[in-house]
Amino acid sequence: MARMEIYTCVNKEKGCNWTGTKFNVYEHQEFMCDHYTCVNKEKGCNWTGQNFNVLNHQESCQRYSSANKEKGCNWTGQMHNVLNQEEISNHYICVNKEKGCNWTGQKHNVLNHQEHCEHFSCVNKEKGCNWTGQKHNVLNHQEHCEHYSCVNKEKGCNWTGRKHNVLNHQEYCKRYICVNKENRCNWTGRKHNVLNHEEYCKHYICVNKEKGCNWTGRKHNVLNHQKYCKHYICVNKEKGCNWTGRKHNVLNHQEYCKRYVCVNKEKGCNWTGRKHNVVNHQERCEHYICFNKEKGCNWTRHKRNVLDYQEICEIAGQNEILEKVVKDIEGLILNTAMCREMN
């Protein structure tokens, strides 16, 4: 017997406990449910009613608030008065509110105030410039501000000056550093000497540094060192292979490494062996499991037996029968209850 699905109302969380069949949902939602609420519920409106009355209520609701509510305007009223209230509200604030301007006024006066506000600040405010003034004076001030800093400020350069002197200073600044700073190269110098220094810097490191290679040398010797570095490792390092050697020996080692593992390692297979024996082992491995493992089947066997066993798995059969019986009983109980309600 098919199971009849029970539907609930979209207003269930608002207190409607109605339940019914699919073909009754639309009729209930549209004409019977009286748990629809106002869009201003969070603003204090406790109205509830039927769906077809919602729009009519919204028109007469007195709980619409001003866009400046967070700025101190406590006005509430009907929807058609909102736009008019916005125009006459005295709670519009200046863009420089956080910079100390406490001006408030009506919407049409905002732009005029911005032109005369004395709280515009310099782009170098965080660098110590405390200048404030009107909007039209900002660009002029920037040209004469003495608080522009060097790009190497975090590297120890304390120079400050005017905007037009920045590029000139950069050319003579002696705080440019080497790309190998983190590799213990402490060289600092002028911008035009950086490339020359990097050619002779002796702090370039090997790609295998984290694997134990402590070699350091000049840039032009890096590739040559990589060829002879003995710290290349096996792909099976995490599986217990501690081999290290030169780059050209890696592939050869992989062929003879005995640390390759079975795909069923997490299922209890502890086999390890060479790469060319992996496929052969998979065919003989007895740790393949049944698809119904999570349902309680503990069968393990060869790969070739998996599909055949699925056909006769008792767990699968028992579960399917049990699920069918449970569904039939639930359907019978539900239909009996519905018939009683109709009678």
C-alpha cells in the first residue's frame, strides 16, 4: 500500500498547525490560513490575517519607519507618507560624521553642506597629517603635504616629504633589500644596485631545503646544484620509505621501491610491495567489502567476487523487506486516520 505524504502550512513557524494532503495545500494557503503577518512585524506590528488581506493591511499599517531610524529619527506612519517624511526629515548626516562633523539636516541640504564642511582630511592622516578643511582645498593640500612616506618604510626608512619628491627619494633610498632576506641575506642598498647584488648574492637555497639540504650559493649555481643534490625523496615517503638520492635516480628508485600499498589499506590490508606488483595484488586481495558494509554486512573477499555476492547478500534482502513492511504499515495507519477525519 502506497504511503500518503502529509504537507504542512508555510506559516507553520508562525503558529499554524494545519496538515493535509498535497491537493489541499493551495486552498488552505490562499483562503483559510489566518497566520500571515505584516512586513513590519519586527517593528512592532502584531497583525495577523488571511493571505488576500495582506496587501490591504500594508496600505494602512502605521509601523513604517524612516530611513534615518538608526540616526535618531523615531517617526512611524503609513506607507504613502514615507517618501514625504524622507524629504522633511532633519536627521540626514554628513559623510564626515566619523571624522568629527556633527551636522544634521534635511535631504536637500546635504550636498550644500558637503561643499562647506571643514572636516575633510588628508590621505596621509594615518601617517601623522592632522590637516582638515573644505572639499575644494583637499587636492591643493595634498600637493604640499609633508607626510608622504617611502615605499621602504616597513624596512626601516623614515623619510617623509612632499608628493613630488617621492620618486626622487626612491632612487637614492638605501633601504632596498635582497630577495633572499628570509635566507639570512642582510644586504640593503639603492634601487639600481638590487639586480647586480642578486647576481652575486650567496644566499640562494636548494628546493630541497625542507628535506634536509643546507646548500646555499649564487643564483647561477642553483640549477647545477639541483642535478647533484642528494636530498630528493621517494613518493612513498609518508608510507615509510626513507630513500634519498639525486634527481636522475628518482624514477629508477620508484620502480624498485617496496613501499607501495594496496587500495584496501584502510580496510585492513597490510600488503606492501613494488609498483609493478600492485595490479596483480589487487586481483588477489581479500579485503574488498560488500556495498552494504554500513548496513551491517561484514563480508570481505576477492575483487572478482564482489558483484556476485551483492546478488545474494542477506543484509540487503532483509533491509529491503523490512523497509517495505514499515512503509506499508505507515501507509495503512495514515489512511485509516484520514478516513476517520472525513467521516
